[in-house]
Amino acid sequence: MSRFAIIYRAVSGCTVRPNYAHKQLVATLSSLSRVPEIGFQHKYSCLEERRQFSISTLRMKKTSKKDVQKKKKSKTNKQFEDEDEEENEDFENNLEELVNMKSLEQEMEETLEHLQVELMKNITLRPSTAIYEDLSIETPDGRYPLNQLSQIGIQGPVVIINMAASPQYLKVVEDALRKELNLNPQTSGTTITLPVKKITKEYRHELVERVKKIAENSKDIIRHIRSKYIKELNAVKNKASKDAVFECTNKINAKAKTYTDKASVLAAKRSKEIEA
């Protein structure tokens, strides 16, 4: 006997088969009692997948909108940056028209390089003629380095300066040696002799003072370069705005300070080496 109730129409004396409506009811109940078919499972799964896909699609759409906004914003920022760079370039070009900053920097750089060479060549603890060779001598005919007026050499503990080629300048050379180098020259004919100094604490102190003097001379040259370019700027300041002139003046002053500071660093380093 079936597990589902089937309604029969009772007629006296006989039993009638179930009608069409009853068959449909039995079929429906039987289908619900069985495990869902594969097709139904697949359909259900697809439905779930469609729901998930729909949700993820919405999220992707939202994210993509944010990305578009970020891209638009980044493009806007980039445009501003490009405009600022163009304005800076134009401003720099305007400054170059007022004053040649590259030429100014080159002159100051050359001054610094000359200082470095002079500190290494002329300020030394070893016996050397370099300190005498570059000594500037003021003569009635102009200013010359000592090595253009004489021959200089070292023999044992003595420095010999031969003035045979320019005997007329013998007196001014002696005065320069006393004044500039704090030496006591001995003269015989056209020959000046000087003792080679011993390495003492006092001599090291003299060299340090000489380093300071050489560095200060270089700083004066840098300041002179600064003044020269400030004058050039003042000569053309009516052709530019006040802001441009102000900015250019600041740049010149900044360059001068940078190179005077570098000169101080070189001098301090060399002084430390001498005192070591």
C-alpha cells in the first residue's frame, strides 16, 4: 500500500480509480519527498552565484568610480605641479636675464679652488720654497710674485734668494719678507739668505695664522664678486619687478655666504692638520 493517502470515490458495490486531480496531488507530494534532482541543484547554485556576482559587480562599480575620481584628482594635481614648474622656469629665466648666476658661481668656485691649492702648497711643515715663490712684491713698476724677480732654492738649512736678475728690487723684497712672513733676511750682495725654520710650537702657530690670513683674502675676493654682481643688478633693476630684483639679490647673497662658509671650512681643516 502507498505511503500517501489516496482518496477514492466510494460507490456502492465497487471501487473507482482515482481521478485526474488526485493523480496530480500524488505526483506533487512524491516529488517533494525525494532528494532534489541534479538539475534543480545546478539551477539553485547558479542562482546563488548570480546573486554573488551581482553584489561583487556593484562593489567593482563603486571602486571603479573612486579610482576614476582619484585619477581625475591626480591629473589635476599633476597639472598644478606642471604649471608651477613652468612658472619657476620662467622666473629663473627672468633672473638669468638680470644677472648671470652661472658666471657668478663659476668665479666664486675658482676662488675657492685657488684657496685650496694655496693652503696645500704654501702652508706646509716641510722645507719648501713655495711660500716664497708666490710672495707678492710691490715695486715701482707694479706688483709681481717673488719667483719672477729672483731665483729661489734651498741648500741645507738655508733658503737662498738670488736677486741678480732684478737687483733694483732688493730693498722691497727684504721689506716684504719682514712684513709678510715675519722673517729676518740676511743680505750679501744680491743674495738674500734665510734660515729654514724648525718645526716648533711657535712655528705651527705662525702657519695657522697664515692660514687664517689666506682664507680671509679669499673671502674678500668672494665678497668683491658679490658686490660686482649686485651693482650689475642695480643697473638693470628698472627693467624688472621688485619681486624679481629682491629674489635675485637674495640668490646672490646666498651664493656669497655658501662660498665664504666653504672657505672657512677649508681653513679650519688645514689649521687642524698643522696643529696635529
